[in-house]
Amino acid sequence: MKIRVFVSLREGVLDPQGKAVGHALDSLGFKGLGDVRISRVIDIEAPQGTTEAEGLKLGEAMAKRLLANEVIEDYRVETSA
């Protein structure tokens, strides 16, 4: 089973990397784009025999302890076979 954790900056938190990418896209001719935000995805292979519920719980624990800074970031956890 794979655990996938999506981490993104919260609304209202400045994203300088997103701003830089937005400016670069504009200079490449992609005009009229709105706000550009950068997020990250972490893929983790769960131990063999992990159930979906256990995988979600494990992903949640990893996100809270290491993968996301809950002061400025939101996260979402998904699992797949």
C-alpha cells in the first residue's frame, strides 16, 4: 500500500516560490494566469499488510510529526493499493 501526503501552504501565507514561477510563466507567454502556489507530494510505501485505515492513521501521524509545519501548512493524506 502507498501512502501519499499532500502538503501546501495555508491560504494567506506568502509563497515566494510560487510568485517566481508565476513571473517565469508570464515571461514565457502564459498570460492571464492567477495566483501560482507550490505544493509538495510525499509518497511512502507502507509496511506489508497495512490496512487502509492504518495507512491513513500512519500518514496522519507522519504529517503531524515531520512532513508538515501545521503553523503555516495544510496537509491531506490518501492511500492506494
